[in-house]
Amino acid sequence: MTPPFPSRVLITGVSNPLGAEVARRLAPQVPWLFGCDVDDPVSANEDMDFVHADMRQSVIGKLVRRLRIDTVVHLAVIVDSGRGDRATHETSVIGTMNVLAGCAGPASSVKRLVVKSSQAVYGARPEYPSVLAEEMASLGRGESSITRDLIELEQLSHDFALRNPECRVARMRLGYRVTRETSLGRYLSQPLIPTFAGFDPRLQLLAEEDAAEAIALAALGKQEGAFNVAGDGVVLLSQAITIMGARSVPVLPPYAGWASRMAIRSTTGVRLPSHLAEVLMFGSVVDCARLHQEFAWKPAHSSRAAIDLFAQGKSEDVIEAPSPPQEYELQRYLQRRKRERRHGAGHAALTAGP
Amino acid sequence: MSRDTVAVYTDAPRVRRRHSRDAKVVTPAPGLRMPRAVRRLRRNAPMYAIQGLSDLSTRLRELTGREIIDMNRVMELVQFAYQQQQLAKRGANYVVDDFGFDAEWTESFLPIFKALYRDYWRVETSGMEHVPSSGRTLLVANHAGVLPWDGTMIKTALFVEHPHPRHARALVASLFMGMPFLSWFLRRTGQTVGHPDDTRRLLERDQLVLVFPEGVRGTGKLYADRYKLRRFGRGGFVSTAIRAGAPIVPVSVVGAEEIYPMIADVPALAKLMGLPYFPVTPFWPWLGPLGMIPLPSKWRIQFHEPVHVEVHPPEAADDQNLVMALSDEVRDTIQQGVYDNLKLRRGVFI
């Protein structure tokens, strides 16, 4: 009898909200779930073993071999950040190189690799086709640093897939997401939104839960290659602003991307990555036909539904979440308890309960 | 009236309120409330104005025996204003397609383009029966005039003259898709970037696609070179049509060459401003914005018999020999159509 596949899954970058959601979805479906990140987990998950590990070091290979991981879900990729370009490059490209090196080799136990990427891999230019298919990723040389990093890491994953035919690699290009954590979400949450004069770009959005579902499906599946993941349909920026109950202030000069980003940062405090400045001028829409066909699944929320969800959630009060260290402690405790239950009848008296 | 009908009527507003997502209580704006008579007058003012104008129109017709004020045209303008008001009210509750096309918004501008079509350029259109009522079709036309007014007139013709009005989706040079305001207007009214992939996608959605293979070489030619068709690209439009299985309908336009008689081009200025050409006409740039008003030449548009490229298998799209031959066939049809229509036109402005 062959063991069920996947049986031992490792999620990197599990401490961001998307990673936590993917872990929550995968937990009931796989026997062994491991997660690693540099930061403490954001929410407790008793079915997951958490390891502190830095992707930028080669420890990941050791981890993969020791734990005999067969499926790696690589989510420690920065797809949206206004932080320093160098730090982003370190995490995205060097981190991915380490993960790939850890999974490589003929003796490797890894048979499935899912890499998170983003719609940002295309960038946005006026001369690009209106609807971007998967093979159009490197139309330009990458105007912004995130686009360049994503192109590079996708190239690395592609090369890895060619050299290691026994490992199936899927690259999930997630659409732009609007949450409190993403730059686009923070940008749209302002009461007055500075926009580029004379532009009303088409935006294609992806709801957070659809993103997590797509990654989880990919982890359990066999599909290979790059996949665009985004909601159906298009929302114009002006529509999105109206839905968010905000007002647009079309004052930003066109083409002056850097100056405009500075202006947005000084007026609203939102650090807009440079690829988003391009998207806010020229728009970005992708073709998800491959995803629909090969996964026989499509995101439950359209682009319009994604922004509606965000707009409705905006006014709700956020329930104060426990601080991460507490969460971490709680998780450690739950795991210890679970392990004790599983192993020793001798401890049964100590952990009495149903 | 039965009791059921009454029940339906009384139920209606409650049901609607439950389904509306962003229902909010509308309170009257605080401030001075006008007396009832003033409010009524303000509400009815547009109606009174139209009535007065209509009376005046009838009186003038009786006096002179000619139509001085055409009430149909006036009503079209009123309708335009009303539609704009209605469009402003829809907020974010509308849908654009993947290319950013907003059909409702586009149709609201039709009265203006119809007025240009009928009264300004007095366009005479023939061969509309060659444009199918449904299904994918590629319209190929000659391009002239400094600004693409010929595209708008072909689109208007399809809406005014065709028994089943259709939106033509024109392909625009990528240069214009990067320009503020212009790109916004073009996308919103159904245009998209001139990329083979966009053409394929639109044809696969059974749309009517309008392409000008001459591109800016056509619009940027001098008045002395008028009605001499330029090279039709590399025949890329034929390959795309063969792959998508769409017939090609050649369209010849006469009249667009004279709207801005371009006597010279200043390449240095064009390069400086990032434009494909910088035109000099008798009025531009000397008169400033007034120089952008197109001249009222007499136009003729002819839709020719389709060239059925869809009979070829998709692999034929890679046969450069066949593609160039078909491209030349389309070009010759248009060139011949241009000459025919020039003969039929009595003069440039009549």
C-alpha cells in the first residue's frame, strides 16, 4: 500500500495571514503539517508543528531532509512591499534559492513544490495586451524591483522544475489582494485617495480566502507550471473608490511614478510599491483560463465581490487578537498536549477530559 | 382590480429595500426650503422650455415654410443631458468588460456623434448589408485625418445604419493607450490596444473588431498624398483573422483626408513631445485650440463584400505568402473603393 500523498507538508512563511490560512485549510487533509518562519505564528494551530527557521540560510535543506518532507508550500515570498528593495530581494530571491537547493537532488523526498508568486510579475505598461496570459510574464525587463524579483524567482523555479522532473512545481500568480495588510488595501482605505490624473485603470482583485484555497488546492494537486489566480471580471479604480465610500483626488501627474509615490506617502502615509503605481495608471488584468481548466476550480469571489467584502469589513470593529508571543506559547502548549495524548496512556490522568 | 395585484404593489418597495445593499436614510438637506410654487416651477422648467421651443418651431415652420428648428435634434440633445444625469446616478453599479468597455456610457454619447454624422460631415454609407448582424468579424479600413475621427464615424455608422446596431471595437496604437484622459476615454468606449492577442480575444468573444492596418502612417500623411493608401503593416491582421476564423470586411472611407489638411510635419517637435508626427495645417497651431476643429468635408463610407479568410485552416496563418496575398487583396479593394467614392462625391465640401 502506498502512503497517502501528500503526507508530510512544509509551509514556509507560515506566519503571514495567508500562510496561516493555508495551514488552517491543509491541516485536516494531511497527516503531518509543518510550518516555518522567522516570526512567531499569527494564530494558534494545534495540528501544525512550528519551527523558527530563516529561509535566507541553508537550514531549510536540513529541515526538509530531516523531516522527510514530500510537499513544500513556499509562501515566504514578498509580493507587495514598500520596504527596502534589498531586504525584499534577500527574502524573495535568495530565500527561494535556498528552498530550491533544499528540495533539489535525486535523493530528495520532495515530490511537490508550490511557489507563491503574484500578478505583479507582469508589471503594467500601456503597450501590453489588455488580458495577460501566463506566457507573457517577461514582456518587459521589469520596471519595478518587485517585478524583477518575481521574474527572477519564477525563472529559478522553472529551471528547478526542468532539472528535477520527479518534483512537480506549480507557480501560483495570485491577483492583487485588498486587505488591511496589503498596500492596495491601505491605499483604498483612505478617505481621500490621490489618483493619477486622466487614468482610470482596470483592477482585477482576489479575495484572501480564494488565494488561500488556491494554494491549498495546488499543494494537494499535481498541476505543473504557472497559473494566474484572480477573481472574475474587472473593477475600475473609480468604482473601487466609490465602493469604499471614499473620494478620488486626481492630482498625481502621469508618468512621474517616483514623485507620485512620494506624494502619496507624504499625504496618506501609504508606502506604495512602484509596480502598484504602474498598475494604478495602466491597469492589469490576467487570463485565468488555465487555472479554471486544470484545477476545475475558480475563485468564489469576483473582483467586484472582493472589493465589496473589503468595503463591508472596513467599518467593522476588529476583535483584539492575542499578541503573537502569547499565540506562540498557546500553540506550544496545544502541541505538547496533543503529543502526550497520542503517545502515553500514562499521561491520561494528567490530561483528563473528553 | 383583484386583491392580489394590490398585494404585489404594496409589497414592492419593502422587497426592494431588503435587497439593496447600501440602503441609507436620505434626509433633506438642512437649509431654507423654497415655497411650493418656486419648487414646482423649478421642477417643471425644462418641460416649459421644451414646450416653448416646440411652439416657436411650429410658428417658424408656418411662417417660412421651412424647418428652422428641428425638434428631433433638440430632443436628442435633451436626451443626452438626461442620460448624463442618469449615468451620474448609477455610482459604482455598472460593469465594464475585461477591456474596460462601458456600453451604456458609450451609447450616451451617441447623440453627439450622430449630429456630427448627419449634419456636420453628412456621411453617406453604403454596403451595410455586408456587415453580419452577429458573430466575429474584422473590419479593415483606410486611415486618414490627423485625429481618428474616421474611427468614430465608422462606429456611428454601424449604430445608425445597421438593422442590428453593433459596437465596433477599434484597435489603437499603444502610444495613445499611455496618454492620460485619451486612453481613459478610448478604453471606456470600447477601444483596446493594437496587439494581436487583444484582436484574437475580441474575435473569440464574437465581437466586431475595427482595425486600421496603416496605423499612424495613414493619419500622419500630408495633404498632397491624400487617398494614397500606405503599406498595410505586415499583414498581421490577416493572420489573426485566419486563426480566429473571422471574415474580413474591407471599409473605404472618403472625406477624412480633408478634415485637417496637413501641409507639413515637424518631426523635431513630434520627437520632443513623444508624438508620431506634429501636424501643421492652415489653422493649427496658428489658431490654438480653434485649429483643432475639423473642417466640414463631405464623407462617404462604403462597406465592401467580405473576404472570406475563414475558409483557410488555422495553420494557413503561418503561410506568409497567402497572408500577404490576402492582405493585398483587402488593400486593393479599399483603394478601389476610395477611388469609386471619390468619383461619386461631387465636391470636397458638398
